[in-house]
Amino acid sequence: MIAIFAVVIAVAIVVGLVLHDSGRGKSLGSSVEKKLEKVVNDSMDTYNIPGAVVGVWMPGRRQWLLASGVADIATSRPVKTTDRFRIASITKTFTATVILQLVDEGKLDLEASPNKYMGNEPQTAGVTIRQLLNHTSGLFDYLEDQNFLEMAEQEPLRKWQPQELLDFAFAHQPYFAPGQGWHYSNTNYIILGMLIEKVTGHKLQQELDSRIFKPLQLKNTSFETTPYLEGEHSEGYFETGGDRWLVTGDPSKGWASSAMVSRLDDMKVWAKALAEGHVLSPQSHQQQLQWVPTVKDSDFRKYGLGIEYVAGLVGHEGDAFGYNCSMYYMPSTGATIVVLLNQSFDTGGPADTITLGLARVLFPKDLHLLH
């Protein structure tokens, strides 16, 4: 990783651009647009974010797109709405959808153990595929293993095999017995990715491409296997101790949980397709939206089968590899909100906060917020 001097950052962050759809639909109005822009820019200032790309789409209204800041601090290139970003854990929505398609095809059973298909592993013997999908398996998250974190930092370009990641996880006892709690664990999605490859006989990226990317014409979405992005993209950054670093890391350390790349227009298409179950049977989509609480006695944030519910919005967020992103659809209004930021954070980033701030401006009566 390369350190970037603070003086360069301060000069580079000031660039901003707002674009509007030239198609039909009523304008949001200048006062509303100013409020939306303020929500984004306030968070950028608070968290010192180099660049942000944001999109809001509402039935009967013109789209609202914002590109603010820079994609590359070293060159001061302004960020564009057509830039590609690593979407981190939004990858889980794609992995989960392929699993559910395999359920539709009779090749997997949600209530079966992955061991039925992959061979004996003591820690997953009592775990079901459903519990992997909704993070109620109790399996230890390998990203919380200090040995793994140190090795990944020392060797950012190392190619990790999925089984190596599981070995770090299985060196720890589970958080709880299967089905007896909720804990977000990337380990679950490494197993799910391996399960897809075992059952289909194909690489995960092949299945994603043939089952989702091509049918939905997500032409700028891909499952990445190298640390360097091709074409027009935003660089990713991480800030700690007052210094900002350009992040370069091999996506294999996240693999089926976080290795994908996409851009704003593709995320718009996927948000709606995911939330409405366009590539699943009605039965599997209904299962996908069976929510479990992520915090005891709270209806504010819940988790389904590879999909999140946040205050009336459904989709997912992600934070990894120098990027923090959110992609949500609001069933009650038919609106879609996508936020792509080129900075990642230690303990979750502001992409979800920006999304809720935008929704609060546009749909205050439709949000189910904590009081």
C-alpha cells in the first residue's frame, strides 16, 4: 500500500458534479436536490471520503445522480457515475441467489447440511445451508482471526484458497450452536461458494456470469480474481492515524463473500431484481425474505437469505478493499438508492447512513426508523 500525503487529499476532494436524467418524469425540485446533495457532502466531510457516486431512482420521477470528489487522489481525476467500484459484501447477494437457484433446480436442500454435498467437516455437521445464508450458523468469521489479518496485511497480493480461509475459521470454536443466535460471518459465504462449485462442477465466476450477469445484462459487473482493476474505475482508500492509504489487495481473501466489482447503473438493475426475485422462483424468493433479527428485539435491521432489511429498505451493504457501498430497493415506493464510496472503514462505513439520510428526505413516512 502507498501512503498519500494529507495536503494532496485536501486539494483533491473539492471536485463535484451533479447529473440529471434528460428523460421523462417530474423533477424532484431544486430544494429537494439540494437536501440530497447536502446529505452526501456532509458525510464526505465528516468521514474525509475522497469520492462518492450516488444514484436515486423513483417511479415517475427523474433520476438523481451525484458524482462528488475524486476517483484517484494521485492524479486528482474527478470521480464519474460510470466508474466501477469494488462492491465488497454486496457480492453475498449474488452468491446467495445462485444457491437459491440451485435449490429451485432440486440440486440443493436449504435444510440440509453442506456436508451432504461436500464431505464431512465436524464444525458444519449440524449447520444447514439456510443458516449459512442468514448468518445463524454460529461459525467463526475468519476475518476476526488475528493470524489471518496479520498475514493478509503482510502479503496483500497473496492468492488465498477457499479452504485456507476455512482453516482459520475452524481453528476457533463457533460463537454459538447452529440456529441459536446471529453473527455476521464471511466464513458462511466461503462455504457457499465452495458448495456452488462442488454441485455445478464450474468455477463460481462462471455460474455468476451465466446465471445472473448475462441474463440481466450487467455488462459492467464481474467477479474479480486479480488485485488490479481494468478500465474506468475508482481507486480504493483506507485512512488510519491521520494517513490515507491506497489499498491494493487480492480479492481471493474475500472470494465468494466480497470479490465482485460493479458500477452505478448495474447496481440499480440488480437492486430491483434482487428485491423482487426476478431470477428466482416465487417459492425461493419468499424464503429469501424470511427475516431474522440481527439485534435482539429490533425490527430496524434484519437479515434474510443473503439480503438485508434496513428500516423498510431491502438490499445489502459492503465494506472492504478500500470501498464502502450500499444498494437498496424500497418495496413500498419502488425507489432504488445506491451509494458507492471509495474509502473503507474498520467498523463499517457511512454508506448506509447516507442511504437512510437520502430516504429520510424523500420518504420520511415510509421509513421504519428507530425511535
